[in-house]
Amino acid sequence: MFDALIVRGIQLSNQKREIEAELRALRNSLACRDCVGEYECENGGSCVIRELEPLPDLNTCDLERLRSIIGEESFNRVVSTSSTIRWSEYKNAPLEVRQAIQSLSKETKGGGVSVYFKRG
């Protein structure tokens, strides 16, 4: 019984990897700036394609100055250890934190396209 559960777990893990790879490929195929919008499907589900705003490039930013302006706690929450912005934290950060980052950054990067699916 135990061995059968382990084998099934391995099978499901392999299927999950395959499904995730196929889903990534589908999203990449659908990611198009000209296709931005919400598309309804016959089954009641939908596909949402939206443009992402570009993020300030922290490689062009004085990180120590930023840390002193926004504080250690905000800095640690918004800036990852690899000196990139954590999108989910940045978009929910107070306006003054976002403005400080934008004013100190000389360039932006990213701004790709997000594709996600909703069940009907």
C-alpha cells in the first residue's frame, strides 16, 4: 500500500510538471501586446491578457540611499536579496515608497504581458 502511494505521488508529480510546462507554452503563445483584453470561452471561463507596468531598474539606483529614504523594513519587504523589486510588494507599497524608488531609478525594465485563465 505504501509503495503504491509513493508510485502514484511520483506519477502525479510528473504529470504536474508536464501540465505546467504546457501551460507556460500556452501563456507564451498568447502573450501579445496587441491582444490585451479579456476573452470569454464557450465553457464560461475566460482568458485575461494584460500589459504589465514597467518596474524601476534597481541596477541604476543608489540602494543605500533608497534604504535610508524608505527605511529598513520597507526596503527589505520591497527589494529582494538579488537587488530586484518584488512585484507583489511593490504594487501594494505606500505611494511614498513607490515614488522614492521611481525617483532614484534612472531606468525601467520589464513591462511585459500577463496571461491568466479564469474558470467559468
